[in-house]
Amino acid sequence: MEFGTGAVKITPSHDPKDYDVGLRHKLPFLTIIDDDGLICGDSGEFVGMKRFDAHKAVQKRLEDLGLYKGKEDNPMVVPVCSRSKDIIEPIPKPQWYVACDDMAAKAVEVVESGKLKIIPDYHTVTWYKWLRNSKDWCISRQLWWGHRIPAYFVQIQGQPKAEFRDNNYWVTGRSYEEALSKAAIKFNVHPDVLSLSQDENVLDTRFSSGIFPFSTMGWPDNTPNLQAYYPGTLLETGHPLLLGDPLGHAGTIPTRKAYLQRGELMVTIPRESLGVSDWVWDIAVYNRDTVFLACREDGGLRRYTIKY
């Protein structure tokens, strides 16, 4: 054998490909690195060590036992955080998902029927390809900012603490009070014996942006603004965001036309720019140039052409 020992390690809890192997072969999922990057679990003398300190300690222990055979450089992909430049360690985490089968089928239908027009139309190939092979959408993110997920973990006084992964002990609500009321009814107990803690995860930014078109119009109330201005007429966005949120609330579509630009929209307006008192009167697209007709507070109309 020219390289390696012939033995293949499998770590289902710390590698995406090994995770799939673990599912297929029903392997145990053992987590040995905690949220602080320290060795945990049934790891003996290495518990509590930083991950790279543990790497050196394991090598030293193998040397002491006469089991170390050496090491060789091997080209490989190492995931690195774009912000901190730390090496990323995959760790399994409970996540929130949205079942997309029904939504995806409806999203395909609105384009096929012409209710939603995608411009340029060649992007419909991507639309159909992804939506006809859709998977559940993970909408939770472990970030410091964003819309916090409105889900609460329930603990009942006098009962053993429930397992965090047990879906039965989660309730949702627009507020703590609403979630508490739901929990009291669900478990048939008085609210005073319940303790709720909100999930620290936040919503995926694409999920959050998907509620923008109708949440700004007074939703969930059926306001005059919601009736008058939703759904919108034209959505302009980058083509990588095509599948951000194909359907709005209650199965509606957020816009009648989706215009996809090739990359980031670079705006250059000679001598002046759209001020805070401007509001867009109309938008038109001519040969890949976007023309904005803006109206100022004084009633004057100005035309701006954006090239990209």
C-alpha cells in the first residue's frame, strides 16, 4: 500500500459524509467536541483539552505505547471560518425544518401557469430543477443576529428534566405568554408549574426576508395596505436568491414578476443620488438597463438609469 494503513475512520458526528454513512449503517453518533471546542464524552484522559492540544496529546500517548507509525502530508480540504479564520468542526445540532414538498409543488405550478413570470426566462430551468427535487428546508441558524425562533422548551416542575431533542416538549408562540398558555393546555397543568426557555437560534435570513413583503403591510391582520399592495408587481433580486421563498403566506405568491440580475447591483448616478425623501414611482427594464422614475416631495419627477 503506497499511502495510509488501509483502515478508514468513521466519525458520523463530525463529518458530513461520515454522517450519511452512519445513517445508512445505523452507527452510533458519538460527539467528542463540545460547543467550546473542548474534548468531551467518553474520551478518558483527554476530556477538557482544547481540540488541537488533544491532537498532540493523543500522538504522544501513541508514541509512549509504541503504536505510533508516523505521519505523512496529505492534500485535503479544510473548512475555515471566513470571519475568525478558525478551522470549522462539524457538530450535530438540533435544527428547525420546514417541510417543502407541498410548497415546492405549488411553486412549480405558479410558474407553469404563468401566475409568476421569471425574467430572464432561462432561469426557469433552475427553478424547476431545484423545486422538483426539494428537501426539507433548515430555517434555523446559530448566529448572534436575526429573528429569534419563536419556539420554547418546556420544563414541568416536579418532573424529570425532558430531553432537549424531544419535540414533544416544544411549543411555539408569538410571545412568551402565548407559548405558556399553549404549554399549559398541552400538558394539562397550571402555568405556575411550567418553566419555558426560548430557543437561542435565529431564522435563516432568506426565511426572514421572505416575510418582508406582507409583514410590512400589517400581516397577520388583513389590513387595507395588505389588500392593496400585496402581492407586489415586480421583485428585483440576484439570481442566487431565486429560491429564497417562492411562496408567501397562505400559499400566495409575493410578486407577479421576478427580475433576476446577473450579480450585485452596482448603482452609479452622476452628480446626485436618490435621497431619503425620494420614492420610486415606476420601474422599467430596457436591454438589461433598469430605469427608475422617482418622485420627490416637491412633485418633480426624475429619471435614473442603472447599468450593470
